[in-house]
Amino acid sequence: MTRERLFLYDTTLRDGQQTQGVQFSTDEKRKIAGVLDALGVDYIEGGWPGANPTDSAFFEAVPATRARMTAFGMTKRAGRSAENDEVLASVLNAGTAAVCLVGKTHDFHVSTALGITLEENVENIARSLAHVGGQGREALFDAEHFFDGWKANPAYALECLKAASDAGARWIVLCDTNGGTLPHEVGRIVGQVIAAGIPGERLGIHTHDDTGNAVAASLAAVEAGVRQVQGTLNGLGERCGNANLTTLIPTLLLKAPFAGRFETGVTPEALAGLTRASRLLDDILNRVPLKSAPYVGGSAFAHKAGLHASAILKDPSTYEHVRPETVGNTRIIPMSNQAGQSNLRRRLAEAGIEVDKDDPRLSTILEEVKAREAAGYAYDTAQASFELAARRVLGRIPRFFEVKRYRVTVERRKNKYDRMVTLSEAVVVVKVAGEKKLSVSESLDAEGNDRGPVNALSRALAKDLGPYQAYIDDMRLVDFKVRITDGGTEAVTRVIIDSADRSGRRWSTVGVSANIVDASFEALLDAVTWKLIRDGAPIHDA
Amino acid sequence: MTRERLFLYDTTLRDGQQTQGVQFSTDEKRKIAGVLDALGVDYIEGGWPGANPTDSAFFEAVPATRARMTAFGMTKRAGRSAENDEVLASVLNAGTAAVCLVGKTHDFHVSTALGITLEENVENIARSLAHVGGQGREALFDAEHFFDGWKANPAYALECLKAASDAGARWIVLCDTNGGTLPHEVGRIVGQVIAAGIPGERLGIHTHDDTGNAVAASLAAVEAGVRQVQGTLNGLGERCGNANLTTLIPTLLLKAPFAGRFETGVTPEALAGLTRASRLLDDILNRVPLKSAPYVGGSAFAHKAGLHASAILKDPSTYEHVRPETVGNTRIIPMSNQAGQSNLRRRLAEAGIEVDKDDPRLSTILEEVKAREAAGYAYDTAQASFELAARRVLGRIPRFFEVKRYRVTVERRKNKYDRMVTLSEAVVVVKVAGEKKLSVSESLDAEGNDRGPVNALSRALAKDLGPYQAYIDDMRLVDFKVRITDGGTEAVTRVIIDSADRSGRRWSTVGVSANIVDASFEALLDAVTWKLIRDGAPIHDA
């Protein structure tokens, strides 16, 4: 049986940007586009060129993607031609292969929000979409408030869709903009639109989660015939978010009646990278991953109930509707650390640490890691620190040097020109190869501006490590993430530091403390120690 | 038209307890029962008496509730009578008005997980439910894995339901235990069960969110005829959680085709307490409320997109599917670089700052906000700092005091017991009412542990502000968030501080700098200044 093509349209970079608290930088947008492209979506909506400096900068140097890069904008305004609408011109000037224009289809909005006649609105839609097609671009019409519009005035809503369709739009996207339409209504109305003459192969669905039904409504629309599904990674988006593609993709690929019915751009290998993609997005945005997220959440395959856990050991299909590895997630059985131990051995082997299958220290490492995670450490990302934690239990960690003490001072006061300036200074005292070394550093960048206490500390620590200096001279601190997290009884600060060296190698370390300076120093120390081990530095008595 | 009775069954205290990371104390269970009872659910499933010490203690002193308190347990085991099964006896001994017993209905589980014959299982169900009824209790049968069971062997699954029904169970609850059944299948199968002779008035639905469809599947079941809906507050529960009652209740009461069709125990007044109930649960469990939660989330009625915000100002129904006040939530029009002047004026008016519609300073404020957001500030959360930024442009900000300088020191060294300890100390120098004041603070909590440089700074700043001291004495720092973000050309640190005072008021401020200490100090200063303005502190020349 030939499989029908189902298209996935991602709007993380546009509608996802409307999430409260989310503010992408241009660089973050580029990184996210890369994540989406690797996942295999068909369209990446990059933003609205001209609407804000970040989006404009993104489209000035659009990353090359396999997916069709799409610029978002709105249909031309009344009283001017499509050619002379400068808002529309900015969108087209971005030069993307596809252009999606939002327009009204609900009569109430045309009069209330736009304040123009119903005819003018239809004309704006037709002219704008024709203009996009005339420029050789793939045109998409985003029918805002379509479901409410259809409920209020189906003839007019349909007239708007037909205007876009007749003007050559490749896709007509039915939007439930305020998220208020329930799934069975979405399914019914999509059926009626198809019956009215717009084929499902030209229809898309765009839903929001205001009743917790964005995913179900999208599935109902696919059941009814639409062949483009819009959404965002991790369900980012305005108010309660958009339809969550991280949930929809595995459902469409793995679950009856959808599994096997459609061809999409997502390969089984890409699907197995879904959990990683979801975490990567959270990482870029410095958000805490939602544990209960379907398929990709840290709890999605965690079997806490005793009855469940014992049945899972007999046969995982007893309590799992899909296999966790198909989406790159892992099963967690808190009751038994059987599964945990084989996992751990694999991770250690990856780091070049071989441990015997029956070594009792395996369970000691597991307990240590669990205890530290409960205290706020995060070893999922900080691989290098995980490795060091395991080595400590195994007694395979050399003591290259000893930190005797350190002190950081941040002082803000007036300079001689009567301007307030800040200066950070750090002193680190280490004992290395029998010798005590005091190092002091300020924190000033090339322009003479202060870069803060952690920077000063990092410089002082790496300033003079005696015989080890040659090993760490090419180390750079490339990223620094801070999060306030739960440390058991009190809030603590977790610092994750990414380091790199000339060889292009990157590694991550973690530190946790109520004091951000201490947490940072712990992560810095781990970063140095990891590199000394990896590069086989000799041991001198501290 | 007579409205049909729809029953709400809450399992927060039983299935919600299976949430990874959630561990109720007996006292917490009592508090949550109170929240549920005030909301107006019909049944509160309190736990499994005998399964663990917490649940047993809860049932030893069950709180008095209007809702029917229900004990959960499992059908008797094979090879003994219902009267002689001590697990079942513990459940009945709790003395609750209602008892819900889980049993298998999926043939595969009967053989694989229980290892008994299909007939024995049917017998266990019948005898157990009859025993509950014989004790004068309301009996409920929780049909585990029912949907998978029906798909595999409908005749057997139905036989199990009928056994419970014939034994006098008031309710037969159809469970999608592994969360894998999609809404349309749930609707179809419920219809088939009703057609096979078990009336909808005796059927309940219990779903899980493993495909993000728990709410939709519950609604599909209600559409198909079930008259009891099970779920948890905030969607707590095993793996991805149970059907979220916080979402289902307003949908059933406010949204077509359900609104007005059913009588439930939830009054409009209780519904208006829904957001508070949701936050209260998070508060009891020390969880961060999910901003994107439907109806009750902090972002559920936040309109960030500029186009949306301006339409909302004309008519809220343009972008809101229900009115926020019906569920006790509030509309938020955050500031962001997407927002326009109309939304700005509205924000200012809410803060008591009236600005004329044609005042040219409106666009100056907007540009200032945009420029600061490009530099790393985030005003959609930090409303108090936004307000101060606007006041600065408008020249409506008093200078209560002047910070002359400050210094923070973090020192880590050995104490007299040869243990490494950290001490943070801050000195702040201000000029207030013509007087220079030097304040110094350490940062130690009740146990004598260091809480870091920001804590020390906050204490020193709030130690002696002369005539303003009385205004800020009741201020507390309640949350502190840090992220590294893009500050234009370089990475900067953004700090957001939440403050509160005795009146219960909470406000958020933001600071940005390459130096985390400076960023924190900026946010702290804003927090103090905002409170002085709001509380009408008099101005003394700095």
C-alpha cells in the first residue's frame, strides 16, 4: 500500500517565541533550526522578517537547511497594493523558498480588530497570496481564528479560504488561534471544509493548548484528512503553547491508526533522537525539562508503583505503550537497580573505565550518583563530572594538586572620572608538587570591562599550576549555565561549565552549592582535573 | 431540560502519589483532601490502606469531607476467600463509605502478571465486589488495562466487567492504564461497552497522559456516555500523569457541547477558586507551577504577540476562549519587543501611571524597553522593573537614597577544625537623608551555613536605610533566577528576583551585567525602590 505524504511544519522559532519568558537570540534561533532540521521536519518557520531586530538578523544569514525555510508575515493591508505594502515587502525580501501569510477568516475579527469591510479582507487575502506565488515562492495561507469564524459564519470563512486557494496558495492552514475548539469539533469542521471543495492534501492544522487538547485536535484533523501538521518542539507557544510536535511526531509514527499510514521526513534514527532534541531545546533556553512530558520526559518511562515495576520486569509491554528506545528515552525502575547497573557500565565503558559486571562498587556508584542528583547535581549533561564521581568511588582519581584556599572580591565604586565601575579580583592558593603557589587575577576583557567573579577565579586557578601548566594552557571556558534548583531541603545553585581546548574537544562539568562562587569553583576544578586525566598528566605529590 | 449528573472522582492522593519525585506526608494528604473537598469533587480516593505507613496513617484519622472518601485496593487473590484475604481486609477496615478495587480485564495480564486462569480472575472480581457491597459500602471496580484488554479479547474483557456489575458494583471504571489508547478509540470502545449492556450511568473513565491525550480521551468517553470522570489535580500521576482535573473541570463546565449539560458538585464560586486550588497543591508539594497549564497557568491568559495584545484591548473575546475570572486567573499583557503602544499604556495604567494617548514619551519608553531587552533584560516577567524603567523615562521616579559603593567578598579556607568552609561578606555604603551609612553583613542561615554573596548583599542593603527602614523591614527575597543570555555582543548574566512582603504582595525585578553580583544588586535595588514608591514613602534628599 502506498503511504500518503504527511508534512510537518514547525513554528518553534515564530509562535514558540511567544512563550512567556522566552526571548530567542539570533544565535539560539540558528541552533534550534539545526535541531529541527536534524529531526526531519518539512518546514521551519523562522520568524517574521522586519517585525523585530532578532528575526531580521536571523533572515539576513539564514542557515542552510534541508527543510524549507519559511518566512511568516501578514496579508497586505487595505488601501494599498500588495507590491506597495512595506510590511509584506520585508517578508518577501527575506528570500525564503516558502512564505506563510496570516489573514482573518472570522467576520467578527475583520470588523472589530481590522475595522475593514468583509470584501476588502477577501481581496487582501487573494492579492497577497497571488503576489507571493508571483515571486516564485511557495505560498501558505494561515487562516487565523478559522474555527471560530466557521462557527459564526461558515460561508464567509469558506470564502476566505477559497480566495487564498484560488490565488494559488499551496497550503491553507486552519488555525484554532485562541485554542478554544475541542477535538471532535475540529474533526467535524475539517470534514465539512473538505466536503466544500478544498482537498485535504492542501490543508494544514494549527492548534493551541488552552483546553489541553492541542495534540488531540491535531490528530482529529489528520483523521479527517489534513496533510500538514503545525506545532512546536516541547509545545512552546503563546499562552498554553502550540500543539506539541515532540508528542505528535511519535504518535503519528508509532501509534495505530496512524503508524505505517504516512510517509514523513522523520526517519526511525531521527525519531530515536527525539528525547535528545527536546532536551537540547530546553538546554538552549535554560528551561527545566518537563519530567511528565509524553515520550521524552524524564518520568515518561518511570515505573514507580510496585505492581507496575514487577510486571515490567516480566514483560515491558505490560505497562509501556511504546518502547522507550524508539524515542531515545530510557526506562526507569526505581524498585530495582538491575537495569540501572547495565546502563552505568555502558556509560563508564564509553569513558574508557572498564568495571567488572559483578563488581559491588557498581551499586555504590549508582547510590552516590543518586544521592548527588538529589542534592542538585545534574549528570545528564555534565558527563565529565559524572566520570570523575565514578572514578572517586573506584579510587581511580589522582590528586594532581590541592587547593588550600581562595578569595574573590567584587567591588563597585566611583573611578577617578566619577563613574561607577566594578572590579572583580580573585586569589587562589594551591599546593602543587610540594610547592605553595599564590595566584591573583583581575577580570577584565579586551575593552577593560569587568567580566565578573567567576571569570576572575577561573583565571587565577589556571594561572600557575606548576608542572601542569602546559596541560591546561589551551583550555577555554566556552559556556557557563546557572540554575537555582532544589537541593533537598533548600534551594541551591547549580553551575554547569563547558570547557574546550585546542584539539576541539568539549567537556561539561557541574558544581552545586548555596554559594554561586563555590558552585562555580567546583565545576572549574572538575574541568581542570578531567583534562589532566584525559591527557595523561603525570602525578606529582601535592 | 433536566441536567444529567456527572460525577468527578479525584485520585490525586492515590495515583497522584505515583508521580516521580512526589512523596506525600500524612499531613499533606489531609491538606490536599481539604482543597479537593472545597473544589467540589464527588469522590476523594485517599490511598491504599495497608500498602504503606503514610496511607495507613491517613485512613486512621480520615478528615471529614462532603465528598465520599474512598479507599483503594485490589480484588482478592486466587486460592482464598474474599473474607480471608488480609490485603482486602485492610482496605475494608479503613471504614470508608466507598471502596474501589482494581482487577485485571486483559487476558494477557491475567496469565503473564498474575499467573492464574481466566476463570479464577473472573471469580476473584465477582467475589471481591460482592464482599464490598455486603459490608454496606459503595463498590467500585477499577478495570485495569481495560482498553488493551478489549482490543485483544473483547469477550473476556466484557465478561470481567459483567462479573463486577452483576456482583453489585455501583461503578465500573474503564482504565487506560498504560496511557496508550487514543481518544477516538476510547470513544468507540465506550460506545461498544454501553451497547453490550452496561449503562453509561454506571461507567467511569480513567486515563493517563502518555500520548498527551488524557484530557481528550476523557472527554471522548463522556461524549460516548460515561458519567464518572477520574483524574488528579494538576495532572499528577504515574509516568506522564493522569487526566488533569484542573483542565477537565472547566472544560466540562464552560465549553460546548458540555457546558450546561451536566450537574456536578462544582459551583461557579468553587470554579473561580480553581487557579488558587492548583497553586495551593504546588505550594504544598513545593513544585514550581507550570506556567503553560490550561486555564490555571500563569501564562494561560498572557498575550505576548503584539497583534493579539492590541486586539485584546479592543475586545478580550478576540483571543480568549473563556474569561480568566471564571477560573480565578488573570489576564497578563506582558511587555516584550513584540508589544505595541496600546499594550504599554494599559500596563502603565494598571501600575497607576496615566499617560496621554498622544504623549511622545510612549514611544521613547517602548524604545528604551526594546533597547534594554536587546541588552538582556526580560520585562515580561519582571513587571516591577518595567514599571521603574517607564517611570525613569517619564521623570516620575524619586531618588530615595544613593548607593555610593559596595563590596562583596567570598572566601573559602580551612576553619579551626581543619574543614574547608566558605564565608561571604558584603559592605554597602549609601547616602540617605543627607547621611552616609555603612552596613556590613555576613551570609549565614539558621544552621550557620553560608548562603552566598547575593544573600549577603541583600542583607547589607536592607540593614539600615534610615527613614526608609520601616518600609522595607517586611521585605523578603522569595525567589532568585539566573541565566546567561545574549547581551548584544557578549554573554551577560540576567538575574530575576522575586520579592514579597507581609501583605502577601509579590513583585519581580531584573538586573543584567557581565558580573552576576552587579546584576543581582541592580535587581535588589529595583525591588526596594518599587516598594518605596508603591507604599508612598516620602522623599528625603539623598
